[in-house]
Amino acid sequence: MELFIQAVHKYNALEKIPTKTGSKHDLFHSERHLIDKIGTHPGVNITEFARSSGKTKGAISQVVKKLEAKGLVKRYKGSGNEKEVFLELTPDGMDIYQKHQHKNEETIGPLLEELRKYPDQTVGSLVSLFRWIVDHLDQSGNRMKARK
């Protein structure tokens, strides 16, 4: 458990470090992550982004405002429903998305190489464990919120 908590703390510390993008803007993890989601899933609305990331629509909207101010994302309304807000990358946002996809491959490559050393059943067990941890943390958070 201590190793898991240590890994979580290290990951959280990495998220707080803005990274260079090759453009005039440094981006925080939450900003890069949203750019990745928009680039990977064009045409998805803010509600879906919030649901799939486990964040509130308000939290997503705050990140969108920062990205709009940097000229990386545009909002638009759907034709069928004026309340639905969709997001798209600007040309600068698309450039950052493509560069970040390449960087992700470099970063995730060593992890994939390490996982290939293990039998599929072992990797499957690890995935199951992480799914359980995510669910457990969600439930713990809900219980804590209910006790406020």
C-alpha cells in the first residue's frame, strides 16, 4: 500500500509541473489532457468530457476557458440543442495535440515494454486491481462527501 501511495504522490507532483509544448504556451496536465480528449474524440460535448474524466462540468469549463484564452480551443453550440456546448481544437491546439501524441508514445513506450515481459493473465490481474482501486476511491469519496 505504501508503494501505491508513493506512486500516487509522485504522479500528482508531476501533474503540477507545466510542460513546454513547442508553442508560446506552457500547459498543465489538466490542459494537455483536455486537448488530448478533444483531439481523440472530436464532436463530444462538455458533459461527456466531464463524465468520462470523472470531473465536474464546472471544472472542465474552467480548463476550457484557460485553453480558449491561449487560443487552443474553441466552443460551439450543437445545431439540435442550444444548451449543448462542443469543443474543437484550433490549428495551434491541433499542433500541440499531434506533438503530445508523439510524446505520449515516447513516455508510455517503456511501460509497455515492461508489461510485455509478463503473461497476459498477470497484466489482466493488474488491470483488474486498478479498476477495483478506482472504484474503491470513487466510493470512498462519495461516502466522505455524504458525511459533510
